[in-house]
Amino acid sequence: MQKKITYSFDSEEEEAVRKELQQMALNGSYNTTSSYTPNSVMYPDGLISFVDRHMRYLRANPKLDPRMYIANLRLMTRTGSK
């Protein structure tokens, strides 16, 4: 039976991933618009930021390799402009 690999965040690793996502959000080469969320308690305006959305997704899916996830995210959100 194959052993399942899980990736857990320690505080240092989580900060590094958050920093990468923030850099993407500040870079105009990526589509990092906020998206709708039904959680009006945490997000009264109904929008969750790009960084928060992907940090929540990574925490909810510990089997994902954060480095690979970010690499794929860069490819999927690239706008073509520099």
C-alpha cells in the first residue's frame, strides 16, 4: 500500500506561502481579483481576497504540495501582460 503524503504548514512555511501569494497579488501580470464568499461574518463586503482564498484552500487540503500549487496557480492566473 502506498503511503499518503500530507503537507502541513509550520508558521515559517505558512508565512513563505503567504508572501508568495501577496507578491502575485501585487504583480499586474496575474489575475488576482477578489471573489465572492457567502461568509458575511468574516467578509462583510462579500469578497474574499486572492491571498485568503488560496491560503484557506491549502489549509483545507493538506495533501497538496504548496510549492506545486503556487506554480500551477501562476500558470493559471497569468494575464500575458508584464
